[in-house]
Amino acid sequence: MKYLIAGLGNIGTEYRDTRHNIGFRILDAFAEASNIFFEENRYGATAEYRLKGRTLLLLKPSTYMNLSGHAVRYWLQQAKIPVENMLVLVDDLALPFGTLRLRAKGSDAGHNGLKNIQETIGTQNYARLRFGIGNNFPHGTQIDYVLGKWTPAEEEALPERLETCCEIIKSFCLAGVQLTMTQFNGK
């Protein structure tokens, strides 16, 4: 069985450690913990990981956040992965920092990356792991906040949260979305 794990973010060093790039950061943590490496491919950087008879294709799209759907569609088709075996990793302003929320499907909730994926693949019926980045910013400064760097306190808390994200990814592929939601949501 094959799975596509797509971490959303923006390419470029200026975005590297921003809140909006948490999808990339989760995949980087997964790759580091698994001793695998990304290589540049069409529409993004990819890496493969084998897990108990399953193949996980990790994808960091090179299309920028708002056009993530093009990379996702390409790799779903290229690797012949059914959409129900896809997990998208994304930041979420509506959740407090570090809160992790796995969903089997749902709306884009105003997130442009999810919106483009939905428009491009023609469905919102795919799993997504939302990583809470909080909403501690003055009115009118949302873009600066999302594209801003983590605070020192957030940066200190990230490794533990990233480790949990890696556990969620593995559980999604081994146990399925429903059991993984039961195990991890709300903790």
C-alpha cells in the first residue's frame, strides 16, 4: 500500500522557519528521525519511507502554498495513490499553539493551500493534520503573523509536538484515520 504525506509550506529560505511552513518542518523532522533524505523532483522535494509493508511518499511541494494542489495531484497520479491514502499537514490559526487535530475530511477553513488542493483534485474528502499556530496577533497583521518566525517559547516546545506529528503519520498509515483520530485528538 502507498500513502502520500504532503506537508504544506512555501519554498525559499525567507520562509524556512515560519509558522506557515509547519508542514515542511513536520516532514523534515520525520525524515531526520527516519534517516531518509529528500531529493528534488517535479513539483517538489520527495522522500520515500517504508513502514511495515507500506510505502510513504513524503512531499514538500515547490509550487508555493496557494498552488499546492498541482503538486498533490501530480504525485497522487504519478505514484497511483488513492486520495483516501493521502494526509496533508497544515498550519491552523484557529487552534492554540501546538494543538494537533486530525480530520478525515472537511472544508478548507480559509486556508489557501487546502482550498487549492480541494479545487485541483475535486474533493475535500482527504485527511488533514492541522497544527495549531494560535492567533496571537493584532487585527490586520495576520499575514505578518503567519509568515513570522516562532517565538523562543514556541521554538522550545516544537520538538515534542513534531515527534507527536510523526507518530500520527505512522498511525494514519498503519491503523487508519479513525483509530488515529481517537488516539491523538484532544491530547
